[in-house]
Amino acid sequence: MEKIISKYMKEIQKHVGYVALIGRPNVGKSTFLNTLLWEKVSITSPVPQTTRRRVLGIYNTSDAQIIFFDTPGIHQSQKEFNQKINSEAIRSLKDADYVVYCIDSSRSDGFEDAEILHLLKEKNIDFLTVYTKSDLPTKREIPQHALQISSKESTGFHQVLEHIKKHLPISHLWYPEEYYTDQDMYFRISEVVREKIFLSTKEELPHSVFVEIEEIEDKPEILRIQAYIYTETESQKYILIWKWGSLLTKIGTWARNDLEGIFEKKVFLSLRVKVAPKWRKSEKILKKILGEK
Ligand SMILES: Nc1nc2c(ncn2[C@@H]2O[C@H](COP(=O)(O)OP(=O)(O)OP(=O)(O)O)[C@@H](O)[C@H]2O)c(=O)[nH]1
Ligand SMILES: [Mg+2]
């Protein structure tokens, strides 16, 4: 979205700023943002590394505009694709006024947490530690006054938001108050389709897939979408199309239902599967996926 700051936005003064959500994969960063905004801005799944690029979600209240960056989970990998995803998260740290570092209380400590902490301290970044999934049994030491949230039960949010506000400067608004994201329709649709693939397939398949929207016809009464799912191999394509009684139909129906909710109109979604061998090594495709120009 091209940012237009209106006269009205200039006149309003609130706690306004950018806040990056950082943490290992699967700690619940995206779920927190969706629950807070009451909108699906960022896809979620039990598969680690669901989020691949920075997603913006804007939380507006009477005294604050908190512009969250949901980021990909930081993890260690030798693969170039994963390193690119990691650098998306690290880049967000630079652009943020404040950082919320999410730790999954239902999982024991991992070396990635030590690395993230090291990164935050090395860059001298002001951050708030938040323990997520407090509805689940705890698998780690949680300091006595630590902030804890559960997105499943919507608890602990108030304290976190109050804490964040205190760390944001008083400024004019950066976005109109009715905006909750800056994503374009193409990205949003491709992400919803990808989420359904992540939720319906296993092992390497979710990570071997990307989705491209070929065409959108947006009419007042119907949204027509032609989308392609790209896999790395023929056998993955076969799994999507033929195994388990057309998984593709299930993914399509599920995605269409979500899209009708998001865009509040009837949706016609055509999904086709193509093979793009070694796409995770293609600069051109990576740029597209990461939204780079
Ligand atoms: N029980 C419980 N599960 C949660 C909670 N928050 C998230 N989850 C689950 O944890 C899994 C991962 O959630 P995500 O929000 O996708 O995690 P993420 O940190 O964005 O993961 P990446 O995008 O891979 O970095 C999903 O299956 C969520 O349903 C919570 O508060 N309680
Ligand atoms: Mg995520």
C-alpha cells in the first residue's frame, strides 16, 4: 500500500510504532496476531516455518496504533531458502521501534532461543519477552513476573499491549484507523491456499510448495481466482491431485470458504498443480515469494 498520511492522521497523537514479533518457528506468533486483530492476517499451522515473509497487522485503539510485523520463525539451517526466510525476520528487527520476543512455554529450551537472545542483545534491541501457549502444560522455567499469553483462550493480551504502548513514541498515525493490514489481494489469497496445504499434507510436502495467483476477476457479486500450486517433484504433484481421494478438492473447498469470509462475497477458486523443480534454489521465485521487487 502506498502510504498516504492525511491531514486527519497528522492531527491525531497516540502511542504509534512498529513492533516485531520474533521467536522460534511454531511458538504462536501468527496466531497471536490473528487473535488480537480478530482477522486472519497471517496464516498458521502446526508445521514449523509456516510464515515465510514479513506480514503486517495493525492494531488500533483509542490511545494507540501498534503496527505489528509478524515474522518467520528464526531457525538454523544450511539451506539458502531457510536462510533467506531467517533474514526476513532479522531485517524486521532493524525497522521496529520495539520487539516482542515469543517463547513457547510448552516446549523446552532450544539452542535457537539462545541464538535469538544473543541477536537481540548484540544489536542492543529493546524487547519484551512473552511466554506463549499458557493454556498448555509448561515445559520450562518461567520467571515469576514474566508475561504469559494464551491465544487459544485470549488471555494475557491486555498486559502485553499495555507494556508495548509504554515503549512506543507519541506520534501521528501511520495508517488510517480502519486498516488492519497492508497486504494485497494476490498475496492474501495465495497464503490462504498455502495454509490449507500446510494443514492437509505432511513431512516435506508443505515446505516444497508455493502458490501463485495467475488471475483475479473481482466483480461486485463474485471473486474469480485462477491459482497454481507449484510442487518440487512429480510425485508431490501426484499426492496433491490423486492420493487420498483428491486432496486438491479438499484444499480448494476449504480455501474458498475462508476467502468468502475474508472478502465477504462469493468466490470461485480454480486450483491447478504444476511442477517447478528446485524452485527453492531459484532467485527469481524466492524474490517473488519474499515480496521483493
Ligand atoms: N494450545 C495453544 N496452541 C497455540 C497457541 N498459539 C498458537 N498455537 C498453535 O501453535 C501452532 C503454531 O502457531 P503459529 O501461530 O503458526 O506459530 P508461528 O510462531 O507463527 O510459526 P512460524 O510461522 O512457523 O514461525 C499452531 O498449531 C497453533 O494453533 C495457544 O495459545 N495455545
Ligand atoms: Mg507464523
